[in-house]
Amino acid sequence: MKHAISPQAGIVDDAYACDCGVLLAGRMTAELHAAENGLCSACLGSADEELVPGVTRGCTACVATGRRKEQITWQLACAEAEHLITMTMVRGIVAGLDGPFRLSEIADTVRAGLGLPAGRLPVGPRVRDLLLELQAVGEITMLSAPDELVGTDMVLYRDPQWQRARTLGL
């Protein structure tokens, strides 16, 4: 039996329907039904996620497959990357740089340092998150302008560039 879950506008607020005929009240119930039937609980099996109303992209939770197995594999890989790729590691790489650097350069350095083949772990997303933390505390400054405006309030950076923040020698 096919299970495709979709929001149902106009019936009741926060209602979903599945192709198997089940009406699901609330997002949590829809996620549980999706998981029970081997579908991704983030995109409910659609393989797409809505960034802003009317703008979609492939679901990052299941790698745009709509399947639960891929979602769990991705979540485990993210947890492993979080454990292996530390702030100390990224901060050390950044400290050794004199000029501007790109996300891809730091991710490649981390990947090589850990001896990971491409695609083994989500190195890029983990390194991006750590670089954004360094930016938030003022250790690095972003130099890149956004590559794309999505909707009216979201911007995308393809391979952002940063540099170490200059400190005043007082």
C-alpha cells in the first residue's frame, strides 16, 4: 500500500491525509504514521522540504529520498561528524591561516586530516556550523555576500568566505 502524506488545507488546522485513507490530526501524528510506514518523518515521504512558503528543495533529512532508512543513516552520520569534528580542530586550522579562507578549504582540510573519503560523513555541514559559531563569538568575520535570495527572508551562501578577525594591539 502506498503512503504519501500531505497537508490538508480547509479541513481543520494542522491536518494531514495519507493515500492509504487515514486522516491524521496534527504534525506529530503525521510524523509517527510516516515513520511507521518507512517514510522520512521530516518531509513525510515527499522528498521535499519547504524553506519558505512556495519555495521547496530536496529534503536534507533523508537526502531527498522520502525514506526513513536514509533519514536514520543521515542522522547517525551527522552525530558521528559532530563527535569527530570538534571546535578545537576547526579553530586550530583557522588559526594557521593568514588570509581569507573558504568553507570548502576548511572542510577539505578536516576531511584529509581525518582520512575520510568524500561522502563518508557530512563534513561540510559540520564545519559550516562550527565556523558560524566562531563568527558569532567574533573570532572570524564573513567576507562573502549571499549567492542567492530565497523567498523574501532567506539567503544562501554556496561556499562562503571568512577571515580571522583582527585584534587591536593596545
